[in-house]
Amino acid sequence: MRRALDLAARGRYSVSPNPMVGCVIVRDGNVIAEGWHHRAGEPHAEIEALRDVDARGATMIVTLEPCNHHGRTPPCVDAIIAAGITRVVIAMRDPHEVAAGGVEKLREAGIEVEIGVLEAEARKLNEVFIQAVTHRRPFVILKAGMTLDGKLATVTRDSRWITSEAARQKSLELREQYDAILTGGGTIRDDNPQLTRRLGLASTPWTRIVLDRRRIVPPDATVLTDGGNTIHITEDVDLDTLLADLYFRGIQSLIVEGGSNVLSSFIRRRLWQKLIVFIAPMVVGGAEARSIFSGEGAAKLADAYRFRFDGVEIIGDDVMITAHQRA
């Protein structure tokens, strides 16, 4: 199963809106075939693994319940049954209500099915897909680069560059794995960022969303004039309604890379699932300098917005902290 999970991860830049899936076929303790889902619309991992192999009497190990519906490709369960597989080991059930039901059909066909092997790892791998199909909202990651004293910029709004080149490269890698990026009009006005993918890893669409209810974004801003796909919102909008609309547009994952006001709005509404913060080894001070969280603070610790730390890593000169919402 660990090998299947490694294979599945190869699709992180290309399978959206589908899940990442890997598959290994074993007979008598030996691997006889492998497969992984390359991109949406192409054969699923199980079909890739079944190509050019006699799988009669073999065991299939797959990271996600084989699909039981006809979408852009035929049901995988039918191919598994036809191939003569006698046992299927699955990491996790498919949370998508349309695709689910593969386990039951396999068992009806007399195939032994085991579920739950390395399920936690499989769920972490496909956290974006699970959030999107379960809640019909994009998986939201908040990302920020700040000083050790929590500042996003100095009192004069100078923020280039707080973090190291290595941290900025890591940020660009994140963009390749997600469907869209959102920021506020103040960030566009002050920094005129491109908000583009630049590494050439992703083959999926990329969308930029700009919240600009104060209408402060210059008409010649790069995100409005470079020909890329930008959604420019100039009216006040409810964030949860916006997320629902983005999901309807096919966006399953979203990086929020805004300033203090935008980040604070998502934190207060608890409309996020993952947080990545790059902390630079510097302090700038200044009561008026913006921090990652602004506005009225919690009066008591019991009212604090809490999360759980999942990882700490040194990236160049900076520390990268990864956290998730508490359940």
C-alpha cells in the first residue's frame, strides 16, 4: 500500500478535479503490475495496472475504492471483475456519492475485499478531494510569510522580501498543486504581483481571484492585463457564498495569499482547512505594522482561534510551519 500511495502522489500536479490514486497488483508475494491515475479523463490507476498483465487469481492493492459509475471512463469494478482478481485491498472508501459502491459490487462478484490499510495516509494524500466532494467547497489553504514578531510588512508596507528565495520557491511549488489563488485589492495595489504558475509542473487550469470591494486595484494591474484567468470581484461578497460559487466553477482547492484583512476574514469565519506560514529570522516591530491576524482580538484564551501543528521544516533561512483546523 505504501508503494501504491507513492505512485498516487505522482498525479498531484495533473489529476484535479479527480483524486490521486495508485494501484499495485501482486501474485504470490511478487508485484506483477503497477499503475497510477495520470490526469482527469484518462484511465484510472486500476485500468493502468491491468494493462498487458494476466491478473487471474492476483491481489489488487489500491489507495481508493474502485469506482462504480460511468463518468469520462467506464467503471473500474467491471474491469477488475473481468480480469479475474480474487482479492482487493483498499486504503479508503470513496467519499464521492456518485462513484461509491465499488466495494459492494466486488463482494457480490465473490471477490474478497479488505478496507482501511494505511487509511490515514490515504486521507491525508487526498485531503483536497475529500473536502471538496464532502462539503462542496474548495479546500482552502492560508499562506503567509511573516517576521518572527508576526508582521506581514513594515509600518511603511515594505514586504519585499521578508522570506528567503527558498521559501518563495516553495510557495511557487504550492501553486502547482492547487486550482486557484485568492488575494485582496490592497496586495494588488501595493505589490502588483503576477500570481502565476511559473514552474511548468501543473497541467490543470489556474484561476486568480481578487477581492476588491473598495475598487483600489489599478486598471493596469498585471492580473487584469496579462491575459490570464482572473476573477475580479468589486462588490462586497459573503466568503462562504464565494467558496460555493468557486466549487460550482470546478475549483476544488484554493490558496489564500492575501494581506491581514483577507487572512483574518477567513480565520474568523473558520473557512480554511490548512495553514502554511513561513517565518523569517527577523523582527520589525511597529504597532501599526500589519500582522497575520488583525481587528478585534480574543478577550480570553478560551475564545482563541485554535489549530493543530502538523509539521515544522527549515526552508532556506526560514521556518515553515504547517497546521490544520482542529476538528
